[in-house]
Amino acid sequence: MIEGIAPSAQQVALAELGLSENVRGISAQAKLVANNIVVLRRASEDLVSAPVVHVEDIVALHAALLPDERHRGLRTVQNWIGGNNWNPLDAEFVPPQPEDVPGLMTDLLAYVNGASHSPLIQAALVHAQFETVHPFTDGNGRVGRALIHTVLARGGLSPDAILPISLVLATLSGGYVAGLTSYRYDAAVDSGDAVAGQVDWLRVFVDAAGLAVEQARRIAGDVRELEAEWHARLASHRTAQGLRAQPRADSAVSRVLAILPEAPVLTARTIERILGISFNAGRAALEELADAAVLTRKSIERGTTGYVARDILDLVTVAERRLASTRFDTRVSPPNRPVPARPDPTGRD
């Protein structure tokens, strides 16, 4: 979304399913996003679990996130932000000279591997320093945003959840740019101006982290409410069928219901693969949930039926739109960057 790519949550979910099964009609943008999600998840897990993170690991992350990038590795040319493509005279920011980049990145990774500060402060300084060094010809934003989660997870502050800090910073872009500009002081490192610049940036980042936590809690609460509603729908359907209201906890239906928030588009083959149950048991569970109005049937390939948890996809879409509002409420302030369209109340794509 920050890069201006905003396919619908359903398209992305279908594209992710398409990485392991045949799914027709997936947009190129959705495929790009789904691939980035998988690559970023794997790369982040590798960086988080590594005893030591090396510069080469960051270069590999960059290559994974931008597989079509022509210029691989640390930059060997001067780059800049803003202005025009021909010279940096009108640039908003000119990063260090290319010959300084390897040493600066080695220094940055030494800080990443240390514990001089708490994880939140460390993540803030790593992100600001990385964006200041701007070590790649392109794609610095994507890698810099990935490093936020990497540092927080390595420090044990957020090992399981990816907080939407980068989305909050993108929404509050004016304060974000001003904070980075303050951080990029032109003074001795221990001067009053330098310290004030770092404090300005830390205030911006910590405030954004607080907002991200609030939004993550809100999303988690919405998911819990939705799960309770799903259980109520299923109980009503089963009662009408003369069955016990709640299926057994170890039944296929209960197990499928439990994974819907993280796997909102499923097929019987998917269930067979994820839960290790038979194809027929998986299909029967999906059919029961569709009959209970928890899932919606969707033809995704000839002879293959997909089952979509539209409620969770709509919830994600609403959350994404809310995160793009400077007031975090689209009724008060509309999204200020590309976001998926509002959920269709009719249930159509």
C-alpha cells in the first residue's frame, strides 16, 4: 500500500492460495503482494532467529523483496531523494557517498546485533539510520520497514505479531519526514543539536508505535468478536439440523473454524495439507461451514470450489482503510494513500 499497490484482501488471499494450488483470475498486483508476504515472512524469520545478522543478510533480504531489481548489492553510485533524475541539486535528501556505504552498514549491523538500548529505541534508530545511509539503489523503504519488525522480534518485544508501525508512519508522513530530517543532523554527534534531533525522531517513532499497538489491539478485538459470531451461526445451523450446538473440539469443523482468521480462503486440498485430515473430511467441514453462512463458496478453478471467509477479509479491508486515515477513522478523515475499496455489502467481488 505504501508503494501504491492496493489489491483487495480477497485477491491477495487467493494469490497466496495460488502459490500452492491452481487458482484462476488472479491479478498481477495481487501475485506481487502475495509473493512479497511469503518472502518477507521467511526472510524475517531467518533474520530473527540468526545469532548474528550480517550485511550480507540485509543484501539477501533486499534481493528477495525486489527479485526484478537490476542493481544488486550495496549501491556503488550516488542516489538521492526528491528533485529530478539528473542531479541532486533540488533533492530533499542526499545520502552518504557510495564508498562510505559498506563501512556505515557494518557499523549499523554491529548496533543491530548489540543491546545498547531497549528494542523499541533500537528499532527506531536502526530504521532512521538505515534510511539515512540508503544503501541500495532502490527498495530502501521496503527493507527499512522490514528491519523494524526484525529488531522488535529479535529483542523479544514483539516476537509473534507484526505491528503496523510502518503503516502509521506512512499515514502520518509529514511527521515521519520531519522526524527523519531532525535525526539527520549536521553537527557533532555529541552536540546539543544532534541529541535534540535524535529525540525528535524517537518521539515520532514511539508515538507511531503506540498508535500501532492501539490499532493492533482493535483488530484483535474485532477478530475475537467475529469468531464468537461464527460460533453462534454454526450453533444455530447445527441446532436446526438436530445436531448438538457445538461440535467436538477435535472435529474437522472446529479445527477449520479455528484457522479461518489466518487462512480466509480454503479448499479441501488446503485443509488436507494444513490439518493433515482426509480430503473428504475437509470438504465436509467446509460444506458445513458454508451451509452455516460462515463461509461463501467460490469457483476458483474448473472442478475446484474455494471457500471464502468474507467477514475476515472485510475486517482486514476496513482496518487497512482505517490505518490510512490521519485520524484512524475514515468517517472523520478519508484515507490519504492507496487502499483497497470499501467492502461490498452484497458480497460480490
